[in-house]
Amino acid sequence: MSHDAFVPLLRGAALLLFVGIAPACKIDVDTESSSASVGPDSPIPSGAPGVPGVATPPASSSAVVDVPPVPPPSPGARIEDERNTISVFREVAASTVFVTQKRQVLDRFSGTAVDVPAGSGSGFVWDQDGHIVTNYHVIEGAQALTVTLQGDKPFAARVVGAEPRKDIAVLKIEAPREELKPIKVAPTREPLEVGQKTIAIGNPFGLDHTLTTGVISAIGRQVDGIGGVTIRDMIQTDAAINPGNSGGPLLDSSGQLIGMNTMIFSKSGSSAGIGFAVPSTTIARIVPQLVKTGRVEQVGLGIHLDPAQRLERRLRMRGVIVTAVMPGGAAEKAGLSGLTETDRGLSLGDVIVGIDGTAVEDYDGLYNALDGRKPGDKAKVDVVRGRQRRTVEVELQTLPQAP
């Protein structure tokens, strides 16, 4: 990655301009002090002395002009976009939460362990059972977590489950149901459009319930995730996103969730107008699994491989080397084979180079080619063994969970 790093989401300067408006003003206009000479090439001002048909006030008189007071703008005078933004904030603010991560350190004087803040982020209420959705990187490595609802009401939280490769985590708090207002998720049948309005709510730099607006700048972006894979189909927005916004909701003009603010592209660590959000379609697929079982069902070919691809890099080859097949698994049934040991050392078995006609050049390509599929789905797998290329059909299986 270049020096332009992706930064997971206090400096400040404010200029206050006070404008006073008097209830009424009287302006005295002295005709003598405001008179100007008129030369041969100068136009004669209206009301100048000597102009026929125009009354000229006496030199010593003054004109009095009454200026009525300027009324403040009424709520109805706000433009439609302003009214929409205000309405969305009022509707969704209660669904947005503040997530604080704490770690225990040893007090040098008392010798006791104390909790100290170790980071903060945002999140949103998923249901009235107390499930909270946030980014995995917000809670990674936490020893204690606190979720604060609107109204500065803190609750201890525990991790229910996480999918680091999608940067999604689910927490659980024990809060009264009436204080939990679940967020509304946008229907998946409505595709996102570049130029569509976006509203971000979060807690940048610990400033709770901060709102920013923008548009969808691009869709289908890919950014580096955790575990050697990219997070695909990310939403790019120019709504200001800063550290502390991570995990907060990205909304459309209807106040429905279209994404979860995740990271920014910045040299300084502050918003540069390029922010990224995990799409709601991914959230809607992952979160229910985490709520139900605490983990995401992994579907695959039934093979062992090296996600770091050290052997592939050493051999300077594209594709994914099958290091072994799971006994009785889908790959073994389809006739795939892994590495074998010979007198000369290790001998390559099958190298996966494509899935359903799409080239697979590395582990990331294989992961994303199978992401979102279900057990029992069939995939046509292109493999190379020796110098021969062939295609085999594999029935995808549920993979065992890592311990």
C-alpha cells in the first residue's frame, strides 16, 4: 500500500459571526452633504436642482426613511434539502450509538488494575434485543466495551461475533427495549446510484451524534481488508468521515441504512472527502448469522491452502495452490489433489486458476469468487496440473470453523 494509507474511522477552529438586526432604523439623508457637482459629461442625477418637473427639497431639510424589522426565517422557509436532512437526523439519531473500548492497565501506585480508554467509534442499534452493529476494527483487542445510547446512557457490552474479513462486529447490551430504536435497512431491490444523497452520523473525535452530508461518489470500490482479502462493493462518499465515525450508519435521503462507515483515504488521518462504507447488502447478509450463531457460515471447496501464498510467490506463479484436500470433502470427490512428497521433495498437485469462467490469480480472488454462495451450490473450477488445464465441477460444502 502507498503512503496514502487507508485510515480506520481534535483539531478544530471555529469562526463565529454575530449579526445584529435593529428592530427599526431611521436613516437621515442630508441633501447638502450628499450633493455632487455635475460636469459637462456627467449625467444629471434624478432630483438635481434645476431639473424641470422634479421637486427639490430645501437645502436644510432631511428625508426620513423607515426600515421595517427583518423577521427570522420560518421553518417553512428552509429549502427542501434542509428539511430532509433535519428530518432524517431526528429519526435516526436515537439509533446511533457511541462505542468506547477500554483496556486494563496496572496502576503503579495502588497496584490495582484500572480501565483506561483505548479507542472509540460508532455503531447502530440492530434490534430491540440489544444487538449493536459496528466495525470489527473498533472492537479489536478490547478488554472492555461500553455502548452509549442517545441521552448519555452507557451500557456494558459484550462481543457476540465478528467477521473480520468484512470489518463487521455485533455487540450485545442489556438495555430496556423502549430505549432501543432499531435502524431501518434500505431494501436490496433498490440499487444505489452515483450522485445519490448520503447522510453520515457518528462520533468523530468523541463528539457524539455529529451529522455530515454528501453524495455517493462511486460504487463497487475495493479496499484492503483483514486476512489477505479485499472488501468489495464498497460505497465511496464525500460526506466528511473522521476517526470516530467508524461503525456509524451511512443513510439515504429516506433515513434508511445503505452502508456502515468504515475507513477514509487520507494522508493526514482526517477527512479528505474520500470515505468508504460497507454496503448494507453485505451487512444484511452477515449480521443475522452473527446474531444467531456468533459466526458466519463459510462455504468452500474442501481444500487446504496458504492464504499468505508464500509458495506461489516463491514460484512466481498465478493462481492458488491446493496444499491438501479434506478427506471425504467436495474437492476430493471431484478428483482434486494437493501437494505430494517425493524423493525430490514436494510435487505440485492442482493449482486453481478460475471459478465459473472468472480468472483466479490469488487467494483474494478465490475468496471473493465463492463469497456469498451457499452449501450445495455448484462451481466450475479451472485447475492446472503439470501442463494440463481442465475444468471440474465441485459441489460447495460448509467449511469447519477454525478453533
